[in-house]
Amino acid sequence: MRRRTGLAMAGAAALAWGEWLNWRWSRVLVGNGEGASEAVVVLGYRNPQATANVINRWRVRAGIRSIAADGGRRTRVIFSGGAPGRGTAEAQLMADYAKSVLEFGGTVLLEDQSATTWENITNVIPLLEDVDRIKIVSQPAHTLKARAYLRRQRPDLAERLVRADDYQPGEWAVVKPLLALYGLWTLRGLKADERKVSL
């Protein structure tokens, strides 16, 4: 009985830690920018099959709900991600899912050459020059990494970063501790002032 109680408490603590860390990452390196126009950049994830995988489908949904969170300002959605091997580009698969399944009828732009997060940011920069607000959508640790990369490449554009709606309490709750561990590993190369996370 005592062992079960200990395991239950440890499980609850792990879930709470994963939830908190993902919440914290979703709020780092963003401001409260204002303006009529915005870009929502949805980053792709490895997608060798012919349709959007579960992670890319979730990212598209998070991107679309990031528009609704602000009442549908003048927004363009940018899907970013190249083709793994000879397949279809992640950007195209995500756009197809947004239009055919979610019936999204807004402005869509594709960046279909990137193979890494650094390239995602490099290649979407020309599509961000004329917007007032920039949202980047992925899992929170990945989003933080992408925001840090934008800050390195174009500090002026990084000033326009605002929070996307890619974190919601309880969403992916069971895997959030794993996402948190993976996030700590992927963020280890960022400078302390870019992470701004006290663990």
C-alpha cells in the first residue's frame, strides 16, 4: 500500500513538473506586441508518409487556434518544413491538412526547403518582414528554441514575437514529462539569457 502511494505521488509530481516546465517555456522570449497584422509560423516535424502525421496535425490545429485566440486579425499562416528524402514537403502536408480537414480558408504560405529548426527560421524571415506580430507554433521547448534562433538571426524581428496558443493545461498531459526531458536536452545549447528558465 505504501509503495503504491509513493508511486502515485511520484507520478503526480512528474506530471506537475512536466506541465509547469512546458507552461514556462511557452512564455519565454515573447512580448505583448500589438498591430493589425501577424504571422503564425507552424514548424513541421519528420513526416515520411504521404499525409500529415499526428504531431504535425496537432501543430496545425495549434496554429489555427492561435489565430482565433486574437479574434482573427490580418493573419498569414506559414507552414515550414522540407521534404524528408523524396517525399512531399512537411509544409505542403500541413497545408493540405489545414485546408481539407480543418477547412481553413485563410492566407497560407509555404516554406518547403528547411531541414532543421535553424533553417526553418532562416527561410521564413523574408515572409515576416512586414508583419506586426509573430507567433511560432510547435511543442513549447521547440518553440523556445526557434524564438531564440530568430533572436540570434534577426533581433529586430524577435521584438515582434508574441505567444502562440500551443500550450494548454492538460493537453498531452501524460507525455509532458517526456517532452520536458527531451526539451531540457534540446535546449542545453542555448545561452542562459535565451532560456531565462530557472529549474
